[in-house]
Amino acid sequence: MSELNGLKALVTGGACGIGRATAELMAQRGADVAVLDLDPSPVGKPLRGYAADVSDDTAVRSAVAAAAGDLGGIDILVNNAGIGAVGTVEDNDDAEWYRVLDVNVLGMVRTTRAALPLLRASAHRAVVNTCSIAATAGLPQRALYSASKGAVQALTLAMAADHVHDGIRVNCVNPGTADTPWVGRLLDRAPDPEAERAALNARQPMGRLVTAEEVAAAIAYLASPAAAGVTGTALAVDGGMQGLRLRPKGQ
């Protein structure tokens, strides 16, 4: 497949998990791809790696400028960098709330702000934000994370409205629980990792976690010319979790 031939893409948080799968898929489909990450060292050719902390505006602006200079512009921005949080509203102090919101929400603001002049100069102009099922479903022990991802979905809609007349499409992808390194670390800390994985599998109607590659395919679609008429949309990749209400088997 070569629908991204000639396009220049920037993926934040692209050194592992969903971001890495997205960057690799876009490269396979013909894009020239730059990855921004705290540690881009795992990234190899044909991807280009740049170190940046999305909570640092100066670092973001510098990395975006460097990537754009090497790529020859930016046509696609994938705002994927993010961190997790576990607990109810009682379990995280103010400092942790500020930290997670700073990365998950303001990180997207900083990267998009730095990339907007470059996107306006492009003939393609697409932004895709990685959101979450946590934006639309009440999940236990995810108060802070859910608040950050609810903000991402609202931000996506606002950005789509603000920049539609610039010809910039803005969408988000809402993964369910994905089989990524972050989820793997959560499972490792559980008292019974196998039972916890089984519970997470059962929570999604398809009976399994979604893969990073499945989420990447949705991001690549929204970023591609095939989605030229799509903006202000949240595309769920969640095994049916958002919309399906199934009876127990046999009933």
C-alpha cells in the first residue's frame, strides 16, 4: 500500500507501543516519518528519531523545527505521547493531576501549536490525536486518566472547528484496552497478572485486547487522503466496548 507516498509525518511518543506501530505502518505506506520521544534511541531507519519531552515547550518547538527541516515540511501530525494513571479521585495528589494533564493534554497543545504553521503550508494537512475509550466510558480506577482523555476528545473537536477553514483535518482514535508495554507493566504489578488479563479481555465484547497494530491502522486511515472528508471524528478501536451491550453467552 502506498497511499501516503510523498507525505511527511510526525509522530509523538513514537518509540514504542501504539506510536511505534503507527510510525512503522506509515513508513511502510510511503510516508517519510519522524518520531518525537523522550528516548528515540529504539527507533531505526527508515524512521527519524528526535528527543523531546512534550511537557517542555522549548524542547517541543526545537524538535518539531528540526524534524520539519529534515523532512522538508510536515503534512501529518500524530499526537500520541501520553502517560497513564491509576486510582480514584482520592488516590492521586494535585502534583500527579498536574503532571498527567500536562503531558496528555498540554503536550498535544504544545506539539500542535509548533506544527500548525508547517501544516498550513502543506497541501494535505491532517492531525490525529490518540484518545481512549476512557473518554466515553466510566472505567474503575481511572479517574485522572479518564479526565485527561475526555479533555483530549473535546480538544479534538475544538481544534477541528478552529482549523477547518485552514484545510486542516483533526480527528482522534479511541482505543480500548490495548496490548501495549504500559498495559503489560500494569499487569505485572497486579496480584494475579493472568486473572487481571482475563478480566481485561472479558471487558471488551470481542473477548481480547486490541493490538497496537489495529490502532495504528485506524490512525493511518484518518491521516491519509482516503479520509479527506473526515474531520471532528472519534474513531473507536475497542473491540465493541463503546457501543455493544451483550447478553451473557447462552442467554
